[in-house]
Amino acid sequence: MRLIQTPRFAALLVGAAFLSACDVAREPSANEAVPLATATADAPTTQPLAEDSNLYGNCEPGEGGSGKTYMGREIAEVMGHFGVGWLERPEREREERTDLLVAAMTLKPTDAVADIGAGSGYFTMRISPLVPEGVVYATDIQSEMLDIVTERALEVGALNVMPVLGRIDHCGLEPKSVDVVLFVDAYHEFSHPREMMRSIAAALKPGGRVVLVEYRAEDPEVRIKERHKMTEAQARREMEAVGLEFVENIATLPQQHILVFKVSPER
Ligand SMILES: C[S@@+](CC[C@H](N)C(=O)[O-])C[C@H]1O[C@@H](n2cnc3c(N)ncnc32)[C@H](O)[C@@H]1O
């Protein structure tokens, strides 16, 4: 597991020593400028499989798009850390009913949860008190985001929050280490969705769940750029491609799908 090590994170790590079965890797210090591309260690960590050669294509970039395609959709551009103000806007709870989203996760106090593409930790910080005997891995590819998460966790003494610097093609989590994986408004911007999802499926414990939250592309009233929305059908195709089984679509949010998937308990 690749945990980010900065002076602020080191303090959190000391506090969280009881969670320590982790392999702490040296990452750039807080004082070093870390542009997105270098923070993410672009070189793939996994050997591409033979079938991967035809997975991705190219297209003329649409609004908010990356110009790279996967399973018939254009992958969105990554939101940079300058977008934190939008993620943390005070009206977000009312607009997106983030309270209902967290409730829909039906977490147990002992759960190990991974908030993948955690950004500034909006959900990590809300999940942390719900799993007092568990852990929340806040993963992202931008170290600037993880610095914010670390600072917030230290401020409130949330010692069960563990920042993890992922890679563009690997979530950075140990095999069979998490009960629930959450993605909110993040999956559609993964540049290597197949490789990421394989690493995530491997990180789930038997019977573990994926909770995928995306703006509804079926709904013209949802005023978000097209590349930043997904249909249920598209999401199901992409999750099923890595062996995840669809469980349900929890239709309680004003603008987003809550799509739940599981790994087989026999795996
Ligand atoms: C729009 S933000 C959403 C943040 C957070 N989930 C929220 O809803 O507040 C998407 C985040 O996904 C991260 N991201 C993009 N590709 C990623 C990848 N392959 N692995 C982990 N995080 C990734 C970005 O760096 C960004 O912080």
C-alpha cells in the first residue's frame, strides 16, 4: 500500500500506528512542487494483458473530455486540486443530498472503506466517524488532495483516516483489504478504468461492495457536462467487465445514481 509521507502525514501516521500493517513509501515532501503528472507516477504498475491492447481509443475531445475512449464513452478530464472550493461548497449537502448518500452505504462500525478519488476528503471525513473500529483509506492520484485530507484528519483527530497515493492504473490498496469501495464523481475521469477496476476488485474482501456514484446521464435536467455523467447501463457494462455483479440502483439522490455492485463471496 502506497501511503504518502509528508511532515503532516507523518504526524497522522504516528497517531494511527495501531493501523500500521502498511508499507510506507517515500513520496515528495510537502515543500516540493508536485504537478499532477509527476504526482501520479504515470508509468503503469501492472503489465498490460494481451486483451488490453484494444481497450482504449481516441476521439476529438468533447467538452470536459480527455480525447480517450473506453467501452463507447469518452473518459473525462481529471479535476485538478484547484477545484476543491467546488467540492467543499456549503450548498453541496442540500444540492446533492450527500447525507442520504452516506446513509445508503449502510456501513458497519468495523468496516474498512476505500474512498477512491477522495479529492479533499468530503466523504472521507463524513465516513470516518461511522467506522470507529474500522478505517477509511482516502486514495487519490494528486498529492495536493491528500495533503488537504491529512490536514483535516489531524485537525479533528480522525486517526482512522489513511491517505493513500494511488496511481493512474492502480488503486494502491492491498488485495482483500476493504469491505466497501466508494467512488463519488470520480470513476468517469479514471484514465485507465479497466486496470483501476481490476486492482479495486482485487482489493475487495469476499462479499465486498462497490458503491459507484455518478451524475445521471439519462436525465437532461442534470446540468453537468456530458463527459462527467454516466448512464446506469454504461456503468453496469464497465463493472461487469471486471467481474463485479450488479446489486441495485438506490434512487434516492436528486442528481446522481447510487449503483451498488459486489464481488462473489466464493472468490
Ligand atoms: C471530481 S473529484 C471528486 C472528489 C470526491 N470524490 C468528492 O466527491 O468530493 C475526482 C477526484 O478523482 C481523482 N482521480 C482521478 N483519477 C484517479 C485515479 N485513477 N485514482 C484515484 N483518484 C483519481 C482526482 O484526482 C480528483 O481528486
